[in-house]
Amino acid sequence: MGIKTVSHPLQTPEWGEFRKAWGNEILETEYGIITLHKIPLTPYKIGIFEKGPAPTKKMLEDLKKTGKENGLIFIKLEPNVAYSEQRITDRKKSIDLLKKNGCVSGKRLFTPTTFWIDLTRPENDILKSFSSKTRYNIRLAQKSGVVVKEDSTDTTFEKYLTLTKETSQRQGFYAHSEKYHRLMWQYLKGSVAHLLTATYKGEVITTWILFVWKDFLYYPYGASTDKYKNIMANNLMMWEAIKLGKKLGLTTFDLWGREEGKGFTRFKEGYNPKVVEFLGTWDLVINKPIYTIYRIVEKIRWKLLRIKSKIIKPVF
């Protein structure tokens, strides 16, 4: 797949090299990168095709052939195809195509909807569109002396790791491991990945990793201390990230996910973003008998992991 046709950071050569270093076998197809994942204690593997192109009949046929040649149970598809309300009919046609060609709805990796902010508007118009509470919090952080800047040095990345560990323990979620983050940064820094920091009283209190690819800015990772939460540094971070996107000449800021009822979703909503819906998560089934068993085992595994998460604190 030519670099010009890659539409998402997770399909870039840099991401592919990172996944190889992480230990994944990579299949480079004409449609994009597929990562292979071994199922422990079995000879079977699954393929994950994140953020690839819109599916076509030929693409699905070719992927099924590739899957058979590589002994895959299924290939998980999450196409990087977003639909507005005006394109509901187009979305339905794509879903019908997937179903007719051996795909079933699968367990998601990405949220089915996300938020986009249009960066092509004048800066003042973007600011005016925010909720009054969000604008107030931005001003509060500014008046408090919070300073936001891009600092993609390895020294600052170490601070990012420290804050990620603190955030995951405080909020009780399982983040990728420190090793994963280090490898990701090693392969993506300076090209795809950029580090934004907020400093207060000489201390870095918030760090965000942003991805830049084509005309899009993405916000995949963020971490902060709880020490100065009342000065609203995260609100200023988002505003400065938007201004950075405009400075880089980008057109859209993808806030990397949306989940109803979550606190961070409410935080993002204050910036008046547009809700877009993707095609969703689909499993292109290749070995149906084994796939059926796999789904049953996976369901049990996730139930056990949820129980474990309530008993054991996350380890970064």
C-alpha cells in the first residue's frame, strides 16, 4: 500500500516497525498493514486490520485468501471510514457488503464514534463555539500561569511515563505497559508522535502525546497529576493542541474516541466537536468452527478480567 494512500497513523510504516519490535508478525498487503496475534497455548492466530480503507468485495476476497494462507481464524476489521448523518445510506450499504462477504459484528478495539474539531475555521470562531464553562476554565489556567508547549525530548517523555503510571493507578484503568510506550515513542517520535506539556510553578503536571498524519491531528494518550486539578490545565492543553493543529496547517482534530457517560467524554463535549460514526468492528471469519469456540472463550476471559480489575490494582 503506497504511503500516499495511508489515511491513519496506525497504518504508517513507522507504526508497522513499532509493532514488529513489539513482537507482532506483520502482513503488508496492498490494502494496508495487518498485525498477527498468536492465541496462547494453541497453533492459531488472528489478524487485526485497524484503520484500513473502505471495504470492497475484492478486498474482502483477497483478505480471506491471505487469511487462509497464513492460518488465521479471522481478521478483525475497523475501517477508517467516518459517516456523518447525511451518509447513513452509504454506511448501510457498506455493512450489507461486509455481511454478504463473511463478516460478523466483532468485539471493538476503537469506539464506534469519535469527536472531530474543524481546524479550518478562524481561531476566534473555534473559541467562541466552546461551552461557557470550557472557556472559563481555559482563562483560569492561563491566569494561574499554566504554560503549554511542545517538548518532544526524551527527558520529557520520562515525565510522561511517570504521569501515565500515576493516572492509571488513580483512575483504575489498564494502560499499555511502560515497555509498550517506550517502543512506540522510539519509532514514532519526531515523525508521527509529538509531546505536549503543561507546566505550573516549574513542574510538568500534564503531558499529552499527539499524532500528526496527513491533514489530521489525533489525541491518543494523555496523563496528568491530581495535585493541581483545580487550575484546569487540561482545558488549556486542549486549546493549545487545537492552536498547534492550526499552526501545522491541519484540517481536523480527531479526539480519539467517545463513550457515552464517561467523564472524559463530557470534557471533550465542552469543545463543541462534531460526532462522527465509523463503520464499526467486523470479524472476517475464515475458520468458522474455531472462531465459534474462540468467541465463547473470549467472553469468559473478559468476564474474568473485569472481576480481576476490581480486586487487583493496575500495574503499569
